[in-house]
Amino acid sequence: MASFMKQLLFFLFFFCTLPTPLWAASSPWQQDEDVSVRFISAQNTTGDEKELLLGLEINLNEGWHSYWRSPGITGSPPDFDWSGSENFKSATLLYPIPQRFGTPPLDAIGYKGNVILPIRVTLQEKSKALVLKGQLNLLVCKELCLPKNFDLSLTLPEGTSAPSTENILIETALTRLPKETASTSLQITKITAKEDTLFLEIESDKPLGTLDLFLENDADLLFGRPRVEMGPSGKSAHLQAKLDEPLEKGKKLDPSLLTATLVNGDEALTQKLDIMTQAAPEIFPFWCILLLALMGGFILNLMPCVLPVLSLKIFGLVKHGRKGKRVIRHTFLSTASGIIFSFLLLAAVTIGLKASGQAIGWGVQFQQPSFLVFMIVILTFFAANLWGFFELGLPRFIQDKINPATHPKLASNFASGALATLLATPCSAPFLGTALSFALAAGWVEIISVFGALGLGMSLPYLIVAAHPRMASFLPSPGPWMNTISRLLGFGLAGTAIWLLFVLSAQIGNMGTVLIAGGMVGLLGMIALLHRGISKKILYPIVLLILSGIFVLAFITTTPEKLAKNESLWETFSEEALAQHLAEGKVVFVDVTADWCLTCKVNKRFALANDEVSHRLFENKDIVALQADWTNPDPVVTEFLHKHGRYGVPFNIIFAAPTDEGHVLPELLTPSIVLDGLANTRIKKDKSQ
């Protein structure tokens, strides 16, 4: 039976690594001897969204460069004529972090090699096909500058939306966009101006790299390269940027008319300097971040998604409570090791994804149907194990080297720790969001440190029991009642698997989910027959066939149309809708949620669905409630989260004005928190008028 379990686990990991099928959505390349361009789309159809993310991919030959939106003393940015497009309302071109070319004072600012400029396209009517036609005027330069003209066209049919093969390219380009709000890793703390020179002081919570500063304005003022003086700690700097030409006599340099894009290596902050007269937010010391991560990890044990596994450990403590301190210590240390190892593994994967330029976030693996199916199968196997269908054990070569009497089921305990970590990832506990936002915006040392602190915090209950095994003496003695408890806990894990099936239905549709659920029931039946001694030669192929069918269904079933949340009460989030409502003078409450986020469900049930909160959100004409669904990968929602320094859900923020950075609410909401947030935002808005 042990060899069969090894084969099944290998089979599960093999299928979990297979990519979800995607379809291409791009226009043909238009090219000449110097440059080639094309349209790409993050989705293969228009779906039910009114705002879509596309991209302009530019591939420049060696030595050639194109220009940024503010190109410097020479050059011009890309320009489109959208005449002839159908179901098209507007388009906004987004610019990743640029670089400098040439020598002062003839600096050029732009891009070389391959670059993707995301395009936010707004449709006239959602759920209808888009025909995008763009006449592109593109200036490229080497020794000489040549204007290029290309006619690009891309058609996206109507229908259910799903990520295209080019989605990863646009997601990567979005991570290269300068952030529009201050983050904990890079801040402008002071601005002064004297005659024709601008002075900036910046701080960071990590060592600064190569700095550059690009300044934009409506008065055609051009600044030279900044002079940079690093502070003694390497985490602060003074920058001076001087105008290329002196101002006219009697005029002064007004920083409030400038927009600064501050570049630090591969990250950047873009900020209107007129709002920087406010005091810069305080940077948390690193030890505070680690303490927050430790507390957040500990609180994860109380989240509904982790309680089934924690209950298993309490059951295990009762089971081994009379087997001696050494048994208890090794049992709980193995579980703690599984938790800490899994968090460090998540940190390593996060570092790899961030290094490759891909979008990162807390719990994003729950957006993948293949991962959900993997978790459903694993939970089902754990439930079957508690029901007595089979036993999980260590490999034979390890069992031969240890004493089974003192090391019972170490592999099972280690695996339960890893399972607890995986189940914790869709949860967001108090303190967790702040620590994760800091880590995911920082470097690899900070990521490993914060994730390690999270793992240590979550494993604290197990470490405490391992350090004080006498705690087992306060629990009831083992007996026949444990068989009943074991079966009940098995049903608890099965209930978690059923919850994941409901999450899966939002991604692949009800039909695919029903078929997968039927496959799981059949799988349990086969395992039960194995337990009764039916021939393995007959049942093994059937079990593997059922597993194959389950995973194939997860890969080939398409994503269903998104269902409206709370029917017509919530408006669907888009950057255009947010800007429009703020321009109309309304307060906007934005709720970023996901079906797989249990904390989101708790917030909805106990805070957002509260009668008084609902009355304020949905019956007040001065307040608009927007909801962004992150159940499936959505570049627009991902960009919104990253712009506000967040990498997971739930995320709730209240805006009062177009220039407002927003009032961020805690991860765990109560009615009073929401009502106080709305009231304080209203007071802030009234004072500013």
C-alpha cells in the first residue's frame, strides 16, 4: 500500500505542474528593417468587462531606441490614431520604467530592445466584440531618428473571457510600471526649490541602488540628470535636479507643478509633488515587521481554513499523550518543521517569480484550477486516512533507521504541517497584510525573513507543546471514543474539500465541478475496496484513470462568465468607474475580494452585510460601492492592488477625491470599522472643499 501511495503522490505532483491551457490573442507582427510591433491582449475575448488590458509590444533592433511619454530634449512618444475601431471608447497607454540614452545635455528617455506598453482600453458596450485599429506613429533613433508608421489591428470576439498566452507578458509589464503611491520601500520625504534647482530627500528601508529622477510638467521645463548624494547608511539620499535653461527673471520654480518619477534599480515611484507637503509616512523598523509577521502567523491557526488541521493535532496529542514525552516532542516538532519548511519553500518560489518579473501575491495559487484540484485530492486522501482506509508512513529506508515506537507517523505529521500552510494561504489575518506587503515589495532577504517569521508564528502552538509535553496530561485518556472523533475529523477535512469544490465552480463552471466531484466519490469508493482486500491489479488502473480524468477536466474546462456579486448592489470595479465617480464628487468604497478568500467571506457576512453598513453603502447617493473580483487572474485588479502596495485579499479602501491616496481599512472588518471609515472620509472630503 505504501508503494501505491508513493505512485499516487508522484502522479498528483506531475499533473499539478502541467500548465492550464491558454489561447493566443495578438495581431500579426508589423515590421521593417529597424523595428517590429504588434498588439497583444491579456484575454482572448471581451468577456463581461467594459475595460480590457491590451499591450503594444515593440521589438527594436540592436542600437535603436524609442521614447517615453516625456522623451527629454529630443524625440516624441508613441502616438495612436484609433479611427476605424469598433465598440471602442477610449485607450490609455501605460509606460514602464524608462532609461536614459545619449550624453548630457542631449539626454533621451525611452526604451531599447523589447518593451511592452500596456494599453487600458474602454469599450462602448461590454460583452460585445472589439475591433481595435490603431495607426501608430513611432519615432525610433540610432545615429539618426526615423519616424515609423504602422497600421495595427486586433479583433477580440465576444464570449467567456479566459487568459491568453500573452497574459503573462502584460502581467510582467504591469510589474514594471512605477507605483503611483508611496510604498514602505521608497519614499520622498522632503522637497525644496531654490531658483532653478529642485532638491529632494528620499529614504528607503533597504539599501538604495542606482538612482535616477525624471520630472514632468505642463510648462515644457526640462531638467538635466540629477546629482545624487548617498547618505551614510546607504538607505537615504539627496537629489538635485537643475533646469536645462534658467527661468525668466521674476519667476520661481514651483514644485507643485511637477510630477516626479523616482527610479531605484528595477522599482520606481511616480508622485505629484503637490501632495508631498504632507509628512511622509513613518517607515516601520524591520524588527517591527518581523514581530507583525510572527503575530500574523500565530493568528492564522485560528482562521477557519486552518482549524481542521489544528484539530487533527489536538487529536494527535490525545492519541500520543500516554506514550511518553519523547513521542509527543517528536510528533509536534515534525509538524512544526512541515510548517516552517513550507513557508520557506513559498518564500523561495516567490523570490523566483519576482526575479522573473511575474506578478506575485498572497494566495494567487488558488486562482489556478489545477491547484484547487490538487488540494481537493490531498484533502480527500487525508480524510480517507482518518476513516481508516490506509495509513500514511515514512519510506522504508527511513523506517529501518528509526525506532517506530518513538517516531510514529513522522511523515504524516510533517505533511499535515505542510497542508496547514497551504490551507492558510487564502486567509489574511490581522498584522499579516502589513508584513506581507513589506516583504513582497522588498528584496530576497526580507522575503525569506518575513516568511520565516510567519512560519515560526504559525508553528508556535506546536513548538510550545513540544517544549512542554506534560500538557498532554490535561487531556482525556485514549479510548474507543477516539475512533468516532477520527471519523468526525475526517468529515471536517472532507468539508474543506467541498468548500474548495465551490471555489472551483466559480472558475470552471458547475458541470466541470460536478464531474470532478463525482470522480472524487468514485476515487473514495476504489480506496474503500482496496481497504477491503480487492485485487490491486484490478483497482490500481481504475484509480489512476479516475485521477487522470479529474485533472484533465480541470485543464480543459473553460472559465465561466463572472457572476455579479450581491446582484445589482455592487458596481463592477474598473479604473474608469473609480475616476468617474470621484470626478462627480462621490465617496467611493472599493472591496477587492475572491471566492477562495475565507477572510473575505467573514467580512461580507459580519460587516458588509450588516444592515446599517448596507444602508450607508447602497442607499446613500453620495457613496458608491465598487467590487473587484480576484477569484480568477485579472491584470486590472492585480495592478490596482500593487499600485496601493498590496499583494493579497481582502483589500478595502475608501476614496474621497481624485487626488486622494485612499483610506485603507484593516484586513478583518467590523461594522464600526466600515462606518467610521466612511464617516472620517466624509469629514476629510468636507474639509478639503
